[in-house]
Amino acid sequence: MQRVVRRLVPKPKSSVFICGCGHTGSSLLARILAAHPSVFSFPYETGAFDWNGRSKWYRAASALAQVALSGRDIWVEKSPSHIHHTDKIRTWLPNAQFIVTTRDGRDVVASLGKRYGDFEVSFKRWLRDSKASRLCLEEQPSVLWRYEDFIDDPSDSLAALCGFIGVPFEPDMLDYHNKPVTWGRSRRTQDAHALKRRAQVNEPIRDFRGAWKETLPAEVERQFHAGEAKELMAYFGYA
């Protein structure tokens, strides 16, 4: 059944997946790209290809059907967890491309740890997701988006991504916050995290670089200076 559905479900001309480790600015990026007139995007993480060993092909089929109904040729989807399923995505969508988001690992772990209350677990997640991100960049049609570069020059960063996607850069994309949206699935839009996320994606660009200095425990910060963590930080340009 899955193979039949995969063959018959309508496919967009271009499918672009924003993925990587969470808390790297991916929601902000998805929000801005969704403001492009040629792009269709869901205002939430679909997780359509995040199957974790279980057959959830109907989620992918449902998402692609909605893309087809939008009448737009380009689909931009943001689910950080898709970084672990890029091969599966390309069995459904051979033309899929990936925008891999990254940010100073210390800021990522500080943000994740603040939300979930466990900095060690957050550090391990960053390691796992960062290794998958490197693999995607080396093996899949992809481009790296660094949060810090975007903050330095939003227009230049977005222009490069628009070129990757195949659409002209529209300066009005940076005015996304003037047209607020409800971010998140309807059944979750009233929980505390959803309300915070909605506020974040509807506010102007803010600079959170270096926030780790106030919240990241020293023993966790030291782990970034050795082993795999040091190697990954250097790979993504944070030596």
C-alpha cells in the first residue's frame, strides 16, 4: 500500500526541508521563507517523515496532498527531527533539498536545557543531531544556514537561500512580523510552549547570540572543548 500511495500522491516541483538540531533558529527561518509569495508552508512542524521505525506513510501522503491543493510549486517544511530521515524523504521525493540549520552549540544546549531542565540530555541531543546534520551536508543536496550569519546580514543570508530554493529574493520577507500568524497545530496552540513559540515567530528579528554565557553550567560548557563536540563545533565554523 505504501508504495502505491507513494507513486500516486501528487508531488510538488520542489520540496525543501528545514532540519537540523532544534533551537537553532529554524522556526524563525521557516516563518520568513513562508512569507515568500511562491512558497507553501505549514505553520507548524508536520513531522511527516519522522517515522521512528513505524509505518506512518499516511502522514506524508496527507501533507503532500495539502501541498498539491495549495497550487504552489514550492513546498518548504520545517521539522528538525527530519534530519534523521533524509534518506526516507528522498525515497518519496527524489528532488528533495535540505536547509540544515546550525547555531553555536553552547547557545543551542543552553536553550534546550532551559526548556527541558536537563543540560546533559540537551548536550547529547545536540551531539546526535549535529552528527546527522554533517552527514546530510556531505551526502544530500543541501545547504548550511548559520544563525549567526543570518543575524549579521539577514538580507544576504536570505538571498542565498532563495537562490538555493530557486525563487527571487523578496525584501518584504523580512517584514513577516507585520502579518502575524498562529503557529502550531490547533490542538496545541494554547499550551505554554506553543504560546511562547507563537510570540517568537511574530516578533522582529532579535539577536540571541552568546546567551549561553548566562545559563550554561560550566561543566557542560567544558565538554565543547574536547572530543566529538570540539570536532563538530569546528566543522560548523565555531572553532
